[in-house]
Amino acid sequence: MTDQLSPARLRVAPSPTGDPHVGTAYMSLFNLAYARKTGGQFVLRIEDTDRARYRADSEQQIFETLRWAGLPWDEGPDVGGPYAPYRQSERLDTYRPYVERLIADGHAYYCWCSADRLAQMRAEQQASKQATTGYDRLCYGKTREERAELPGFTDEPVVRMLVPDDVDLHFDDLVRGPVSAPRPDDQVILKADGFPTYHLAVVVDDHLMGITHVVRGEEWISSTPKHLLLYRWLEFPEPRFAHMPLLRNTDKSKISKRNNPAARLTWFREEGYLPEALLNFLQLLGYPPVHEETEVATFDEFVASFEWSRVNTVGPVFDIDKLNWLNGHYIRSLTPDDLARRIVEHLQQTGVWPAEPDPADVELLTAATPLIQERLGLLKEALPKLQFLFTADADLVVADDARAQLRDDAGQVLDAALAALGGLDSWDHASIEATLRSALVDGLGIKAKFAFGPVRVAVTGQRVSPPLFESLELLGRESSLNRIRALRETL
């Protein structure tokens, strides 16, 4: 058992079988927090032994999304480290000696049962509703020749661990305290293709990489007794275990990529969430607020407060409204220039803008960002709010709902606005506002809440837009007057 104050080594070990799951970031956050709390190390290991579901592009997505989320690792496939390689597929020679040792010591055995025979066995167990299910040990104690004489034989055996009848099902969990797990069956530890299963590889790799704390989801509680058996049989020191609550949908079902887009870690980047907002949100899913007066807390503040005893044990509900609120808070906490930079990066990353955008477009967006910062919820909302600035005058389309809300005096308003703005010497928002107020509110006697609507619709094409006078300033005199004339001609 590792002293809490000594440097801990923790890892996250995703499988590259598709888009990274948000749970990978959730587990990484708590692993990284404890590693930083103790001055230890956080390791990224790629568990790619499931070759049937392996996807070559998935590994790169794991690297990119975790880095984007602000969850860097000290050791891993792309950065190296003293325990390389960090891909399981590159460590195959590592596992076989341990399998042979388990067989020699009587803790594992070959199984030649075919897939059809195993499926039939499971069906019969379910039909009879027997209390104990799992492999029936038909192959245990038999030679290959003896087993070949029986039905359901295959030439390519797997290796199973021999779980003793008196297996200890209890262990101490850092989050949950004393835990009692269900009895495991004779788990396959080496597949017919020579690849280890998760259960063997994770124990061997965690030992060889010096992992002191295994932090993972509560669905692995049932596997812990067999992992502890392997630690003891192989005479490895046992790590501490911490089983985190599963992320759940609002209906309390487990969050999955099949039924919830937010289960994909890439979704948060595509939607335009800030990584610091996502980390704060994931903190709150597994941990009470760091501060009594607010739910907002930085990663460093989370690390400083971190204690395993405070981690939630009940599956947290994935509340997107809470995340949206946090994202809005963090957006408003940025400087306008920093926010503009992130909007540009988002437009590049999502392919809306090219990798090398027009410097003039970047300059215009940067100048316009302060106009939308207070009302921006997601980075992806920025360009639609400002699209009128990046649209040619001839291409601007006035939305139907915007045109429909124009009053009967809209033509008179636009005529007065054209006359007043046409003679304006200084094209800045203060002068524009003063001139339009004088011409429309004072000159025509129209209430301010109605006076500027036609001008807004003319220059932006929308009923609702960023602050009008600042928008006119950024749009420029020529485009502003062209658009007001264009709408006037249609009335």
C-alpha cells in the first residue's frame, strides 16, 4: 500500500476503437489530479489488443482531444518514457512468460472449446436459471488429445485462469471503502490469436509500469477480485483501487455514444465548449464544489482540495444545462483578444475557415468579438452572430421574420437614416449613435425601441443582432449605406 503523501503513478488506458469517450477525459481528470497532488506521474497507455474493433485514426483522436481538454500525460506512446512501449500491441512478448508461469503453477489452463460450444453452454445455463454461471471447466485437467475426443473442439485454444472456490471477493476501495464483488468465472487471459485479454494485460502492464493507483469506472468492480488474484499469483505488489461512479443520462441510464452525442469527447470541441469549462464540469460530476460559494473552480484549485474520500459514489447525471452555464461563465472571463483567438481556432478546427484564414477576416472578427462576448454561449455561435460582417452587400439576405416585423413607417425611417448618415463626417459608433438618435428619435418622434429596428434589419438581415452602432462602425460607411438603400428599395 502506497503512502498517500508519496508520489503516485496513475494511468488512463483507452482503447482506440472509435471516437474517444467523454469518460476517458473524466477518468483522466481524476488520475491527473491525484498525480499532481502527490507530485507523481500520469501515464497514457493505449490498450489496442482488441484487433477486431481497432481503428487506426482513433489513437490520434485520443491524443488530440485529451491535449485539447488540458489533460497532458507525462509518459505515453507519443512522448515516450522509461517504461516504453506504451501500446499493448507492441508489448506482446511481455505477456507470454506470465501466462506460461500461471499455467506451470496450476493457476491457468488451456481451453479448446469452440465458440458454438460456449454459446450453447451459456444458453443452457440461462434456460435452467442456475445460480452459478460461467465456464463449466470442461477442458480443465485434460490434454489436447483428451479434449479433442469430446464435442465442440477447436484447434486454437485460449488460456483461462483457474479461479479457486475460496477466492477473496472483498477489497478496500479508496472511494467506496470496503467492497464485496461478485464471484468471477474462469476468465480468458490469452486469446487464440496470441493477444492477451484486458484482464491479464492490465495487471502485467500496471505492475511493470509501476502504477500505484488504479482509478477506473465502477463497472470494473466485478473484475477486481480476479485482478487481485493475478497480482498475488504473480507476486506483484497490489495497487490501490478507486472505482469512480459512472456518468449517466438524465434518465439515469449509462451515457453511451450510441444514444447521446455528448458521450463523444470530440463533440465538445465541435460544439465550441472551452476546455476549462469541460474540466470544471467533469470535476462537479465526480466531486463536490471546491468552494462553498461557487461551483466554478480551476484545475489547480481542484488539485489542491483533492481527497479520495470526497469523491461521489452515486452516478452523476450529465446535465448539459450546467455545462452551458459554465461555458458562458468562462467565455465572459476571457479577454476579448483571447476569445477571438479561440473562435478563430474553432473555425479552423471545424473546417469553416481554412487553416490559413484571410488576415483581414481575422482582424475583423477580433474587432467584433467584444460585441458578442456577453451573449455568447458556445464558440460555434460566434460566426452566425457576426456573419453579416463577412457577407458581401449583394449577398445579404433579409430573414423573413425580420422583414415581417418592420412597421409601416420603415421606409420613412430608412430615408431619414440615409440622409443623416450620408453627411456624417466621423464614422465611429458614438457619432453614428448621436446622429441616428437625432434624426429618428428626435426628428421623427419615434420611440428608441422602434426607431433603430429598420436600420438593424437593413445592415444585418436579422431581427436581433450585436449592438447596432458598433456593428455599423465595423461594417463601414459604404456597406452600411448600400444595405440601407437596398432594403429601402424593396419597401
